[in-house]
Amino acid sequence: MDDLETYAENTWCPGCGNFGILSAFKKAVKKLEERGIEKEKIIITAGIGCHGKIFDYLKLSGLYSIHGRSMATAQGMKIANPDLKVVAFAGDGDAFGEGMAHMIFAAKRNADITVIIHDNGVYGLTTGQYAPTSQKGFKGPSTPKGSIEEPLNPLSLMLESGASFVARGYPVKLDHLTDIIVQAVEHEGFSFVDVLQPCVSFNNTYQKYNALVEVLDHISDNYEKAMAIAKKEDKLALGIIYQAKKPVYHNELYGDFNPIAKRMPREERMGKIKHLLSP
Ligand code: SF4
């Protein structure tokens, strides 16, 4: 048993890509500790879906959020305590269906959080309905004749929304995914990691991804080039597709104020509240 393991029984299907994400994340936490970020400073949240069970399998502080709201929860955590490193897990349905507005606004305001998407192109927990990143023609209980919609492209959407760190990983390339997560957590600003996650039960994409993925050999700070990489379909680039330095939301909001380090004494706080409420 490692020090991040919990007593929760793992109920993911054998072979699910989520196992790789869990392993990569645990390895990333170890590396972050070696680089001076204590695990007590890493706080997590998750939405609803198969991905959300990762919350139960990690012995870290956090708050289990609701469907599509882990990005909003993560932003609240960061505002409440800017000293924390906040990681939100979400599924593709969770993030780009129920939680789309939260995703776009977290990227737009460069909230200093990391969002890791378990992108399996299907609603797995509810047994295989098509999701925002399902391919056209995807067959499931809600699309028995095949989905007639084009899939969303999470990478180009996040680039367009203003994300300052956009990356893609694949659990089969475990060490590579680990490094991406380490850099995403260390990045100051909104870091987005889309993980190609095969769902062996309802959307088994291992063969397809094994044939299409290619590891990038550099990090781009050029927006147009990053967008071109994000939109490529003949190959699926893995790595940090874009990284830029931009003003970070909580710094813009607070300046040098830190609500934890410079906490007002209770009496002063109550006095201010009374003053605000007095007619
Ligand atoms: Fe993984 Fe799919 Fe099983 Fe969910 S249904 S645990 S995503 S393989």
C-alpha cells in the first residue's frame, strides 16, 4: 500500500484507461514532493462519472463535487487559499457537457488550477451514451444508428478560451503523462490536460490511439502553431501543446493580499460585517 492509497474498493473495469491516469497522478505527486510541493498542499476535486471515483482512490484532501462543477469548486478552493495547488478531475461529458461554461470561464480568467480530463468519448458510468467528444458515427444506447454530430475538440476549445497551458497525454505512455501532470501543477495559471482514456467497455480506443499518437519534441508558445497541432486529425500529438505566461486570476483579484496569511482577526471581521449591514 503506498501513502496515497485508500481503502476504497476499485470498481473500474479491468483494463480501463483510468488506472493509468491514477498511476500517473500518484507518480506525479511523488515527483512534486521531491520538487518541494508537499502533498498536504495539493487539494483535489472531481465531478460525477467513472472518472470521479479517482477521488476515492487518492488519500489527499479535497471535496467531491457534483456533475460538471469540479472546475468551479477548484476555483473556489484557490480563491479561499491561494497557497494550495488545486487539481480538478473531470470526464469529457462532465467538462464539456454539464460543465462547459465553467471550463470556458476558468480558462478565460486564467484561474490558477489544473484540470485533468478523463476523455473517453462516452458516458461510461451510465453505460455508453454518446458524449461531447464521441466520434461521428459512434453507436450507443442513445445513438443506436450512430451519432450524427461532429465531436468537440477540447484542445482548440481551451486554446480559444484563453488557457495558458494546454496539453494532451495518454495513459499507455505513463511516464510521459506523469511529466505532463507535474508541469501542469507547477504552471502558474490555468493548466489543462486532456487525457486520451480508452473505455474498454463502451469505447475501446486502444488500437486507434496506439496507431495515431506521436510525442511532441518541444513546447510551443506560438498560439497559431499550437492551434494547428490541436486540430490535426491524422496524428494525435502528445505533450504540452501550448504554454504562455499570463496574469493569474487570484493575483489580479487580491494583489499582495492573501486571505490565509493576512487573515483578519474575528473581531475586526465582525466589525466590518456589522458596518456593511448597518442602515
Ligand atoms: Fe472505465 Fe469505461 Fe468501465 Fe467506466 S465503463 S470504468 S470508463 S472501462
